[in-house]
Amino acid sequence: MRIAEDGSRPTLWAAGPVAAAVSGQTGAALGATLLPLLGTPAVVGLRQTMAAIVLLPALLDPRHPVRWRSTWGAGLLGLLVIGMNVTVYEGISRIGLGLTITLQFLGPLSVALLGSRRPVDLGCAVAALAGVVLLTGTVAGTDPLGIVFGLLAGLGWALYILLGRHAAGQLHGLQPSALSSLVSAICTLPLLLLALPRIPADRLLPVLGLGLAAGVLSSALPYALDIAVLRRIAQRLFGVLQSVHPAAAALAGLVVLEERLSPAELVGLVVVSGANVVAVAGAGRSRRTPSGLPEATP
């Protein structure tokens, strides 16, 4: 078995993306519990503010000073994060966490298939479409707008992957995530401040605690794990392991939000995730896999 640079086995580090997915989707579910009280914009503001506070030391590291002329990519990333989180939480409020994240997962899958001419990738695209039909067939009659938000979140994730490649090359370590979180926090902070007075005094500390947990679990911790893991395992393996996100979302939705998926929806989730595994694993043999990049979990 190949040994990583630090002497550890890559198979052990392969558990990192799984832990990051579980952490990220748990944080998203915790944030969703605040939607009835704060509304989507304020929840996004609270989560990103907490994430920015936790990640701020990365921007203040004297060993790696930030060159501000190289920050525009991360700044745009911060604006994109706002759009991603708003569409995700709007989707969650309408069709649930598991369905929303599976629809969002079409974004990374599209990036993996982008430009491919392999017949197997055409099959992956058809399979993913079939999975979406299974997923949305039971909810389309109740709230199609939730499906639209899930698909928009997928577009945002795809753009994040493409823009994230550039931002990661401009800054060191966690600095791209720290700066993008700071930008998104500054832009959404006014909306958060407008919502905070609506919170009863006896619930303020619990709400802030949930916001801190959501920010750490869904942004700071997953990104740090992904950065550490990507230095030790192949990007192809990392991209394949991203397929655990829909399952992690379904589990978090069940435990935290008491959501349950129908058998057809579960089959759709498995089909979409399986299409990603095949597409990314095959792409990684011939070229650098775009989806093997750290991503923002909504």
C-alpha cells in the first residue's frame, strides 16, 4: 500500500471527505432549524458571520501575508456563496434537505462530465436525469419552486468549483475560504442585524449557539478537512468520495429535521450519487478532475 508523505496510509485519509460531508450536512440541517425564526437571508448571514470569525486567523497569519491584489477571486467566491446558501435554504424549506442537496449535487456532476465525449459519461448523464425524475416525481406537484431552488443551488456549486480553482491558486491554505466567508458575512450582516431584534431575549444565546455550530460544521471544518485530505490522496478518489453528500444530507435531514424520503426518492438519490462515482472515477484516469476540489457545503 502506498504511504503518504507524513507516513500515514491514504486509506485512512479517505475517511476525511466522508467526515466533511457528514459535518457539512449536519451544519446545514442545524441552520435550517432557524429558518422559521430568522428567515433565509438572516440565517445565511448568521452562518457566514460565525464561519468568518472562526476562519479569520488564516487571514492574519504573518507567515503568509495576504496580497490584496490576489483577492478578487475569493471576493467573487464570497458573493457566490451567498447565492448558493440562499437557494439551498429556500429549497430546504420547501422540499427538504435530502432532496435539495441531491439536486444541488448535479452541479459537481455536471463539472465532472463537462467536455467529455466518452460514451460512459453519456450514460452517467442519462442515469442522473433518471435519478432526478425519481427524486422530483413525488414533490413536483406540491412545490416545484423548491426543485428550481435545488437546481439553482447546483448551478452555484458548479460555478464555485470552477471559480474555486482560481481562488485556491491565488491565496494560501484556508485563506480563500476565510476571505470568501468574510465577504459574504459583511454583505449579509445588515440582514442579520435587522432580524436579531425579533428573537426573544431568552432565545438569543441558543440561536447564536446554533449559528456558531452551523458555521463551524458546514463551512470551517469541512473546508479544513478537505484541504488536509487533498494533500494526501488522489483527486480522483476525493471526487468519488464527494458522492456521500446526498446520503449525508438524507441522514442529517432524518436525525435533525425528522425528514423521511420515500423509496423512490432513495433510489433517485443512489442513482445520482452512483452516476457521479462512475463519471469522476473514469475522468480521473485521463485528466485532472474538476470536482476534486474543496467545495462549500450549504
